[in-house]
Amino acid sequence: MKYSRCITFTLLAPSIWPLIEAFSNTGKEEGYERYLCKTSQNSGIIYEVFQNKKSASDKLDVLLAAQALKEQLLAKVAVSEGELI
């Protein structure tokens, strides 16, 4: 069963977009897909699809980078995870 993670964010300054793109541009590799969607000038969604829940727990780099922006007060971040049905 595939597993997904959805990270929604609102940047406190649109000038941070290059930073978001640096760690979360759309990409595909075996067992993993990542999509970056810009929903407005300062907000967007990072959507990740993993082979299973275990592989999601092993691949945390994008999640940690997004949370670092939140900790530095550069963005508001919300995360949702679950099995694809």
C-alpha cells in the first residue's frame, strides 16, 4: 500500500521561493515521487508519494527542511500523512 505526505505552507515573504525550490522541486525515482505546486504568490503544496510507510519514515529530508522554515519563522507549515486508497 502506497503512503503519502502532504506539506502545505505559506511563506512570510515570496522571496523565499528559491529556497523552497532548492529542496522540494518535482522529482521521481523508484519508489518515490515528489510534486511541488505553487498555489499563490506566497503559498504552495509539497506532495510526496512513497512505496510504503517505512520508506516515508526513512525519507524525511523535505519534511525537516520545511519544518526548519517554520522554526525560523519564515513560513507557516502544516503536514498530513496517510495511506493512499
